[in-house]
Amino acid sequence: MAHTKTSFVCLPCRASYKQAHDAFAGERRCPRCAGGLIAVGSAFAVPRRRDLAGWRTLTLLLNAGIRFHKTSCCGGAGYRPRTRHEVRERKLYARRSGEPLERALLHRDIPWERTAG
């Protein structure tokens, strides 16, 4: 039986590694800096190493607890913000509406009309 692979990310090195998913493997280490790797999920699309804005956005998402796991057998992870502007809009919406940031970051379209009034 084939083992499922998932992506692991080192934020300081701006590197991504696909490794077999093993719940008992313990903490994974970056081969470049020996820092800890973050499991991000099997539906992760890594930004280019030179894309600093993409990596800043990814850092914000990972620090908020957002991961990139498949939602179904043939689907991706669903919507995730790709720019800092999109993240800022969703943070503002979360603050105004009282919705948790983890859920607000997953909205494709921000339902602003619910917060007006």
C-alpha cells in the first residue's frame, strides 16, 4: 500500500519538502537549517523562494493555524488568501464581526453587509 505524502515547510529557509505522513515520526527537521518543519497538508502549493510577499502571507496563515488539507478525495484545500491585502481584509472583518480569525481567513468573499449597522 502506498504511503500518503504531505508537505512540510521551513519558514526561515522558505523551503517545502514532501514526506511520508507518519503520525509516529516525531518532530521533523529542516535539512538546511535543522529547524523544525511545520506540517502544512497534502494540498499545499508552495510559493517560489523569491516570492517574499507569498511567504509572508503563508507565515501569517500558518501562525493563525490554517493548514492545507484536502477537503475531499479530488478537491483541494479550499480558499486561502494569497496576498497580505486579502489577509488584512479578513483580519478587519474578524475584528468587526467577532468571528474567530481562523474562520474569517477561509472566506472567499467577505460578507461585509453583516457587520454594517
